[in-house]
Amino acid sequence: MGKRETSSQHKGHGWRIDRRGFLKGAGTLAGAAAVGGFPHVVRAAQAATEIRVAYMPHPIHQESIKWMKAWASKHNATIAEFPISYEVYVQKMTANLTSGGNQYDVIWQNDDWGVLWGKYLEPVDDLPAVKKIPPFLFKPFFLLDGHYNALPFVETMGTFFYRPDVLGGAEWPDAGNRWPHTWDEFIKLGTDIQRSGKTKYAFVGGMKYPHSWFTFFWSIWGNGGDLFLPVHERDNAVLAKNGWKCGLDQPEAIQAVEFWWDNIHKHKLVPPGEPTYTRTDANAIFEGGDAAITMADTTFYGEFSNPAKSKVAGKISVAPFIMGPSAKFKSIAWRDPWAWVIPKGVAPQKMKAAKDMLNWITLDKDSQVDLWKQTGGIPPNLDVQAELKKTDPLFRKMEAATAEAEVLIHGAFYFARW
């Protein structure tokens, strides 16, 4: 008799298997599995590495996370997002780090509280991307015991956004423009704007802590003063040696307080609720077309220019600080980073993946250019900055209004109780 066919017969392919042959083949396959053979057949696919990212829901963070996901899609990884409000972010992250918690693999680190978390963070000196970033961005807040512990993903600098159609004349820095270079010019121009009825207010900006940079602090710095003395010093050792001397009782700061009191109560150039405004409040008023000028991080350029969100889209430009009467220099700006960091307690596999991802984002030209194009945030990669400066007129103007100021400072002080 011929061999009896099993139900596994496949005549169309010219072959068939009898029961004995099937059992023999099954045994061979099982043996191969036992010694690690045929992994593509008998092993489950390796689970994707999940990277848990905590951040503030801000356009620049979301843009960076977009590129994290691009990296993850090519490296068998996934990105889990954990947006946390700015007002509670420091408290929540500090509690997680100091308790030895392991909730997140990558977290946003701001210059304002840079030294607060240093001892809980993984050094990143081993990443090639570090060499492409200006050293000024790391010191003093991302430097501990001679090691960098954060990788900046954007430069955050305050700039003035304004409406050339309201101010009239050519855009800064061209001749014939009406951009106010001094406080007196601001009051005169603001008064003209008020009388014209083109906007409700000449200026709006965040003023309530922790949004003081966008009204109160810039005016103190633009008037030659500072919050502590010596002026512009940010090294804790130097400040401590000087007894943490307060600068708010100095003439430069007192003049700034008087300047805003008059702008609110006498000239009425800013909203009466200005002292209670967050940056979000101020941005909404500017985007709604009710103010001619605002002060905000460059990272908000994309939002101000988005027609779906802003009535002033296509109608804005940028300019440098308005200088006070006591300043001894022509221009000033703060130049600071926002960074991603990795807590020390992260598992080795995730640690490596997180480092590879952050390194790639910084070195990848497409991600760096897209960050600028979508948000107005200055990418920290110096090679990309040099290329944008050659090819992009808006980038040149943004740099001239900020990073090319005569005096560059860090915008915050770096001690635990700040």
C-alpha cells in the first residue's frame, strides 16, 4: 500500500507529510527551540522599551517630544507622556527624586531650579551632543562636581514681540522704525497708541510670580539693576561671600517699581490686573489683539504666529529690551536653557535608550531646524545655529534681539529656596 496522506498534505506545492515524518519534524523543531534555534519562529518579539517623560505642557516641550517619538519608532521604543502644570512641577518632581521614586525616565529640567536636582541626576558628559552646545548654557545650574547632568534642548530667551502695524514705520532694526529704545520713548509711544484706539493697551506681560521675568525682572535688568548683588552674578559662592545682599532696595529696582506703578495707574498703558497675570494670561491678551507689545520667551513665536490660535498671526515682529535711565550699557538679554535630564535610578536598559534618544535629538539637523521653524525656540546645536544664521532672516533678527546683546546674563538665581 502507498503511504497514507495526512491532513497536512499540500499537493499544490508538490510535497506531502506522513504522520511519521510530521512527528519527526516536530521533534526536531522542539529540540532546536530548546537550544535557542529558530528565534524568529519560537520566541516572542522583544518588548518595546517604554520611556516615561515628564514635562510642562508647552509648545517647545511638545515639539521635542514629537522628535522623541520619531526616534522611538526606529528603535523599538515607545514614549509615555506625563504633562504636569508649571505651578506644581517643581514640587512634584522634587518629591519623586528625593524619595527615590522611579516614576519617570526623562524629565524636564529648567534653569531656574537647576542646582536643586543635580545630585539626583545622571551625568551626560559621555554624549557627543554635549560638545555641540555652548558651555555658557550649562553653567552654573547643570554643572555638579565637574560633570554636566542635563542636555539642553532649547535656548530660552526673553524677547519683545510687537505689532509693526500698530507702532507704524519699518520693523526693528531698520531706520525709521518707532520701536521704543528707552522707557521715556515707551511712554510716549504707548500714549500715542492709546489715543489712536488701535489696541486697548500698549503693553501686557506676565508679572505674578513665577512669571515676573516678563514685566518686572526685565525692567530691573534693563535699568542696570538686579535682584541680588553683585549685579549679574549667579555663582552661589560669590553671592554668599557678599552676604546675599539684596538689590531690590537699590535705585535701579526702585525706579522699575515706580515705572510700572505709573504705567498702570497714571499712564494706563497696561491692564490694571497686570500684577496678577501669568504668562498665559498675558499671551492670551496679546494673541487676542488687545496689546501692541508683549514680552515672552522666543519659544512662543510659533504660537503667536498660528492663525488657529492668534488674531495677530502674520502681524508680529521681535525687538530687544527697552532700556531704563540708569543702565550703563546699550543692550541686555538673558540666555538660558531648558533641558532634559535622566534620574540616576532609571534601569540600565532605559538609561541607555534615554541617552541615545537625547543625543540623537540634539545632533539631528532636521529635528533642530524643525524645533526653530515650528516654535521660534533657538536650537542649542551651534552648527545648526550657524547654518540658520546664513539662511534665515527671522533667525538673524531673533539672534540680534537676544543672544547678540552687549550684556548676556542668566535669568535666575540657583539655590534651593528660589
